[in-house]
Amino acid sequence: QCEAVGEEHHFTEWKSQIEEKIEFQHMTFRNLDEEQVQSFLARTLHREPEDIESLAVLLKERTQGNFFFLIQLLESLQQKDLLSYDFAKLQWTFSVANIRKYTDVSDNVGKLLAARILQLPRCVEQTLKLASCFGTTFDPKILKATKSVLFVFEDISYTLSEACKEDLLIRISDREYKFAHSEVKDAAYKLLPKGDERKRIHWELGLKLSKKRSLITDQEVLYVCVDQLMQGENIMIASCKDDMCSNIAHLLYVAGQNAIELSAFVVASKYLKVGMRLLGETPQDAFSSHYDSAVQLFTAYAQATLSVGFIPESRVAAEAVLKEAKRLEDKREASLTLFRCFTAEGRMLEQLDFAAEVLESAGHKLLKDPNCLIFRRQWEKAKQAIKSDENLLSLPHMTDKTIDICYDILTDLILTSEVTGSAFGSHATRRMMLMTLKYGLSKFTPLILVLVGMDSIAKSNDLKAGNRLMQLGFKIQGEVDLAVKGRVLAQACMTWGCTQPISNCMYLALDGYKASMEIGDIQNAFHGARVYLWSFYYSGLPFEPLLDDIEKFARQMLEYGQHYIFHMTIPLFQMLLNLKGDSEDPYTIESGAAYEMTEVKHEIEGTDRCWEFIRSYGMELAFFFGDIEKATAYYEALKDLDIGFRKASLLYHTRVFFFALINIENYRRTKKMQYKSEATKLTNFLRSIVEQGGVNVNQKFQILQAELNSLAPKDNSDAIRKYEKAIVLAARTGFLQDSALGNYLCAKFCLSNPGRIDCAQRFLAEACEQYISWGATQVAASILERHPDYFPKGACMFSSQRKRGGGGLRSRAHFRPSLGDMHKSLLTARRLRDTSEGGEENGRFDFSAM
């Protein structure tokens, strides 16, 4: 009966822990019906069922069949002598008429419980009222510290013992009691005065606890104290004066910081906001009267609100610190927060200007020309230094902690370089490597090495050098704290995905999302989520679970105010809907069901770079559906676009694959050599990736080889063998979309050669089967529409769709709503943090073995 227990109940916490580890089956126990109440009463009172039928009807009416309430009502009837044992007749006796006359109808038996509480000795009654202020479970030492508020002068141990004898409380341990049922707690709480008087009681309870310094050093007691203060917020604001304001504000700050450390950011922001109000009506008042406290509270509030997507509130608080703070060191954290607010809102030009200002104030000016001669010389010298692992590992540890904020801003610039332009990403990476060589190793070093590795791949296509630096970064992974871990994992997924099966390493990005969410690094969390989503798509695994994941991730991006990442994610969602056939117009990617999920019309300032993803996925979609003109238009818009670090990823390698296919199709149509030359050049690029260990593009490269071979005017007899080799490799490595595409391209080749038309039907059927297995039912349907003569009349490809059951990757979505829930609840945050620290899920890779 889940409705009978709240979030703070022990059962709820236990159930949540179990659900994290195993599949949990819910069995709901309904309230007793009239026949069951009659059966229970007959056994309990040792009477024949027909003798107590009228009693059963009445008690069912009074208790709604709730078993707990039924027991409580029977005990109450006995106490009132409405139900008694007749020793002469040796049986229980009662009068239904009297019971009906002297008991009230109550849907939740609240009146019954309240009446029972009021019949208790005054000291026990007041103790139950006092305990009800602290929730379903409570610590008796808190009652001892606050009992004078409700004028309880007797020993608390005695009054609790008496309440336990009445079965209204349950003693769990010396430090913990709980109400026998949440309804008992509610009944006791409702006996308290209402309105402002009740709020005043909470305020006085919190104030009393705040003065018990020996108690509030216990974090649990601190939260109880602050919770009481918050429930009497208006009374507290009106009552606090001078030093009391400062003391209570500091208490709220400490509780807020503790909540931030637990990732309960919504709770933290509430504590901190009230603390800010206590210091003054305006930021100017707060900073002028309580400077140090104001810096702490406004800075922490800006961070907490940013972490849960309250971007305007975060920006206002951060701007207040930058305006009112007197010392440079007091502004640093607020500067980073404001920088990230600009990113979340898509105000990229402001973000870049602000970043340059902050870096310059820290003595690390961002160069206007990243390709200037001085910087190039510095980088060439640095490249020699980082060729040796020993040189890097022997660097001293950085002692200047002020450099950390520069690293934070530079790594965020790299993330947003997808929007602002690739030059900033490469320049920021190289600048951080130069700073590392100058100042020494830091918590950012693993991330810096992974980024330099990506830069090496993106700039010179050197997978060997890139992977060496990434592995070196993982060699010191043990020194990475949570502040950087999420970023390391997300970036490593992109790099490692060049040479390792993408279906394995995509979980690095998912783990990066989890690590960043746990500490409230929301921007980098959703970067990790986005890398995971497109990695899943390009893995070739059936994408039905991905549809579930991507919708939930997209909604969470909006919930947290990460609009620019949302806009780069939603085109993939729309493409998947189009491929599956869940869209009114499967050929259009600029609009549809995915875009209708939100009314946000948020433009990314200063650039249309988000259109890159619409064009990229639109190009693939058009090619799948055979619209070469549209695919060519997208290709022309994309071909000269410098995407920076994303060149070191399967996303770019797949884009190159489609570039080559489009050029081959245009050569077939026009016979212009420029298309064939470009296709050959792009194929050779993929050849270089394969030769360096690019396992995820080998089948793509072989498909292109077969396609180029099919262009030969005379001797193209080897083309089918090459197609079949590519198809077999794609199927064996799990790339269903490439296997399907290879089958379809081979079928088209067969249809263009009169002597091979009989083979076309086989390849077309296999292409449709593979597309359906992948999830692209609409593509299979379009093939049937384009080539109806090669399928049996009345054929419907949808009937051949195979269900894939069981465990494993093919039937599981991976979005975890609990990672968002932890930001809203202290209980959830503590539980998840305890699970994480317990080592339940510490990653899927042994980095040291890489």
C-alpha cells in the first residue's frame, strides 16, 4: 500500500535501493472488502460470520477497509466499552446501534486517531504533537532539546515509552523512533494551532536547535534545524535582527553547502535564497552590512541555481557578486558561473567576450590570432616535450590554484567551440597544455591530455598519437576528482571511438553524464549525454531503446535550461522518428513531432551552427530515402565546414562516408570527373583511418570500394564480391544500418546490369530486413515503393519486423531519472551518493589496462 507511506518512510528508501539493483515487481494490496472484513472479525472475535455481518458492514464503512485503521477502531471501541468481552457468555459482545451512535464517520480515521491522542495524558499528547513537527521518524534527542516550546516538562523517555505502549509510536533504536503510521503523525500535527501560530512554532523549534551548538554539528540535526526555520520563513524574516540574522544566515549557508555536496541543488537553492533575504532587502544592503556572508551566499546560490537550470536566477546572483564584491578572489567563482549562464542561454558572443575578460584578469590573455607566429613556435616546442610520457609524468604538481578557473573556462570554451568555431577549441587546448608544462600537473591534466589527443587526430589525422595521449591521461585517472571526471569520459568516448567498437565505448559518455550530473556540472553532463546519443545511433544497434532515451534526455535538457545543447540534439530525435515512420512527413527533418515537444524558440546568438546538425542528419535521411538532389544540397552546405574536435570522432567519419556516396551518385548521373575524384579522395581518407585501426569505419570503407569499382565502364565483375564482403563485415560487427545500405547499393548495381537482375531481388529483400531490424521501417517501406516489381504483389515489409527480447544492449534504454531526482531531494541525494561511494557502479572499463 504505497499510498500509506511517504518519501521519508524507511520502506520507500529500502524499495528505491532495491530497484537500483534488480528488476522490481510491484504487488498492490488493496483495502479489505466487506467479505474480508467480516472474515477477519469472525476469526478475531471468535464469532460466526453471520453473527457479525452488520458489524462488518459498519466497520468497513468507517475504515474504508484499511487494515491499520480497522485495528485502531477496534481498540478504540474496546476502550469506550462499545466492544467488550462477556465472561458469563464467554464471547465478545457489541451493539451495532451504539457503535453507530457514538462513533463518527471519517474517510481516513483522522478524527478517531485525534480523539485517541486527546484522551492520553497531557505530557504524552504534547510529545506526540512535538514529534509530528519533525516528520514520520525522529531522534529523541531533538525532542529533548526543544520540548520547552510545547511546554513538555516531563522526561521525554517516559512520554515516548507511554506513546509506544499505546501503539502510536515504534521504537527503532535509542536514537530513532517513528510513528506507527503516517496517519498517526498527521492526526497529531493537525492538533497544533493553524496558520501563523503553527509557523511560529516551527520557527521557535528551529531557533532553539540553532542555539544547541553541540547538536547541530551533526549534519542530520542541522537539516532538521534548517527545515524548521524554513517552515517558519516569514516569521523568521520578520523576527531576525542584527547578529541573529547573521547567525541564522550562516547556518543556512552551511546547510546549503552540505546540500550542494550531496547534489541536492534545489534544496540548497531554497536554503541559500532565504539566507540572502535575511542579509538585506537588496544585494547592495546585504553586501554593505554583511560582506563576507553575502559573498558566500550569493556565490553558492548562483552555483546551485545554475545546476538545476534556473538560469536567470543564477545570472542575477552572479552579476550581483561581480558588481558588489571588492576583492578579485571573491569574484572568481561567480565569473565562472556567469560564463556558464551565457553558454546555457546560447549567448555565445557574450560568453566569448566575457571569457577573454576573465582570462586576461588572471594573466592569461586569449589571443586574437591563434595562428600568430609566437604562439606557433611555443606550440612546436611543446609538441617535442609531450612526445615522451616520462617528461609529462615527471612534471611537478601545480601549486597555484588560481589557474583552475582558467582551466574551467578554457575547457568550457572547447565544449562550445562546436558553436563558436573550431579555432577556439584548438587554441584553448594548446594553451592549457602550455600552461601545464609551465605550472605543473593538476586535476585537469587527464582532460588536457585527452583534448590534446583529439586535437592531434582532428588536425593531422594521427590516431596513434591521439590514442597515446589519451591513454596517458587515463594512466593518471586515479587523480581525477568528480569535477573533471565527467568531461574526461565524454571526450574520451569520441577519441576512443575512432579505434574501438563504438558499441562498447559509448558508455564512457554515459558514465560522463552520470559523473557530471552528480556534481551539478550540467553543461558537461548534457554534452556527455549528446555524445552517448549519437554514438548509440552510429553503433548500428537497433535504435528503439534510443528513441526512449533521447526523448527523456531532450526534455531534461529543457528542464535544466540547456537550450543550445537541446537544439543540437533534437534533429537526431526527429531523424529517428522519420526513419521509424512515426512522422507525418518522413522526408523532412526541419520540423515534426520532435520539435513539437516544446514551444521553445531559442536562437543561438551570433551563429547558425546548430543548423549543422539538421543538415548533417538531413543529408543522411535524404540519401536513405533516395533523394539525391536534397542530399546534395545538404552536402554542399556542409562540405567546407570546419567542425574542429569532432573530426576526431565516428560522427565525422560517417559524414565523410555519406559525402563520398553522394559524389558517387552524382558521378553516375552526370559523368563529371570532379565527383569521382572527390569520392576517391574521401575514400582514401577513410582508408587511412582503417589502416590506423579504425574498426568502426572498415565496412564503410569497403562499401565505398565496391561503389567505386561499380563505376568501371567495362570490368566491374568484382563489384558484387566487394559488396558482399562489406555486407558480411557490417553484419558481423553489428552495424545493421551499413549492412542494410550495402545490400541496397548492391541491389541497385544489379538492377543497372541486365545480366544481374535476378540477384537484385535477394539483395533488396535483405536490405529491407536489415533496415527493419535496425528500426528504420519507413526506409524499408520506401524501398518497396521505389521497386514494387521486385517484391511479391501485396507484400508488406512491416510484417517481417522481428522482436528482440532479453537483456543486453538491444533491448535496454539507459536514461536514469534518479540522477535528476537527486537534485530535488536530500533523501534521494544521500541514497545515491551512498550507493556511488559504495562502489556499486564505478565504470565499465579498467582504464589502467588500456
